[in-house]
Amino acid sequence: MSVQNDKDNHYLLNNWRPENKAFWENKGQAIARRNLWISVACLLLAFCVWMLFSAVAVNLNKVGFHFTTDQLFLLTALPSLSGAILRVPYSFMVPLFGGRYWTVLSTVILVVPCIWLGVAIQNITTPFWVFIIIALLCGFAGANFASSMGNISFFFPKAKQGSALGVNGGLGNLGVSVMQMVAPAVIFLPLFTFLGVHGVTQPDGSTITLSNAALVWVPLLLLATVAAWFGMNDIAGSKASIRDQLPVLKRPHMWLLSLLYLATFGSFIGFSAGFAMLAKTQFPAVDILKLAFFGPFIGALARSFGGSSPTVSAACG
């Protein structure tokens, strides 16, 4: 971005001083909160997309597909795999491009796997490898967490960063349980019949329109993208090259926290993704999707109770 463009960009904050009490109370606090709540909305929807296959895979064979249990488990696991890998480059994106630009881009691209999955489900001849690609694309949604948390930290003074990140991460993680509550409901509604989306009649006479579980997020993602474009800001001082960010790799605390994060959040997202499929294979008579949201819901709310003691306790447990 050129200097001239920076001067003309009224979304760019050139003199951001959150540690200055007067600045924070008179101006900074309102701007930071606006960016936080838009970030929460975008991150929540990203988690909804990330965990799509935890609800979709359970029902694929009900609408005409003939995938094995191993194949269905693979589809639930792939978004977590690609999301984990993509978090590494995503963590460098905000300093390179700015929080507003990156939030807009990383949110709007999630429309692609949602629409593609909705279309793929409509055709029962869709090969398994197509679903594999879509599942991997859903991982881009999981990577949003890294850039979102990094972006919000720049807006708040250090004394308030913990609570701000707790709100952003905790409410964002609610997307897992929101998706697992919404998906089982919308697949029985004729939401997109005007687009030619059709359902499949079940033995009990009900109709499952599984494409709805993916398509329902498209308009919400577009709304969140617009909100991010017009409501968020970039902070000039937050920009840095990749080289400037690499020294963090030399800090032992970073690697220790990574191991704790692997044990805690890795377990959270892994159990959230696989629980419905696992329960369905063990207890086929139970409509598990009505209960699958409960664990992720409790886990997301618990993020606000952070600190070293809860983290170590959760890791040991």
C-alpha cells in the first residue's frame, strides 16, 4: 500500500495509542469494541463452516450416498487437519495485509466450500474425492482463528487484551455448537427450493434437504464480509514483514504453549468434529445431532475462565 493510499484510507488508524488512558476512554475504546464484535461474528461463522462435516457426514448416506464409515470419519477429520496446517501462514497475514483487509478476504472465501458442498450433495454421483477437496477447503475457516486473535490483540491495551481475546475466542468457538444446533433443524426446512434445491424423502416420511446445512451460511458470510469491510479498521503500527515476526520462534514459552494448545484446543476441536459420527456408529438408534452441540457449547463458554491453572488442569485431564 502506498503512502498516498494510506493517507486517503479513513479505515487506517495511523495514531493508535490504546495504552494512553485519555485516548482510550475518549476514542479508542469505542473503535476497539466495534472491531471486536465484528470479529466475533466473522469468527463464529468461520467455526460454523469449519465444523460443517461433523453434521453433514452423519447424514450423507441418508440422502443417497454409499460411503463407508472410514470414509465418513475421514471427511470429519480433514477440515481439522488442513485448518491446523493453515493456521501457521494465517498467523502472519494480519501484519502483512492489515486486519480489516484480511478479515474481509478470509471471510468471503468461505462462501466457496459452502456453495460447493451444497451443490455436491444435490448430485448423488458426486465422487468421494470431491468431498475430500471440499473438506480440505473448510479448513480455511479453522485457520481464521489464528489471524482473528492476532488482529484483535492490537486494538486493546495490555491490561484488557486477555478479556478481549477471551470474548473473541470464546464466542467465536460457539460457532461449533451453533452449527451443530442449526444444521439438524434447517435440513428439514424448504429454505432454498426457489434455487432448485431438493430434499430426499426418508422411510419415516420426512424429507432431508442436507444441502441446507451448507447453504444456510452463505448469506450470513456475505453479511459478515460487508460488516467487516465497512466497520473494521487497520492499524498502521501492526504491519510487519515475515522476517520481523520470526524471532518469536526462538522463545521457549511459545513452544511450551503450543504443546498445551495441542492438548487442550486440539482435543476440543477433535472431539467436537468426531463425536457425532462416533456416537452414530455405536448408538445408531439415537438421534445424536440433537445432543452433539452441548459439549462444544460448554467448552466455548469455559474459554472466558483463562489463566495458567485452568490451562494446566485441562491439559492434565
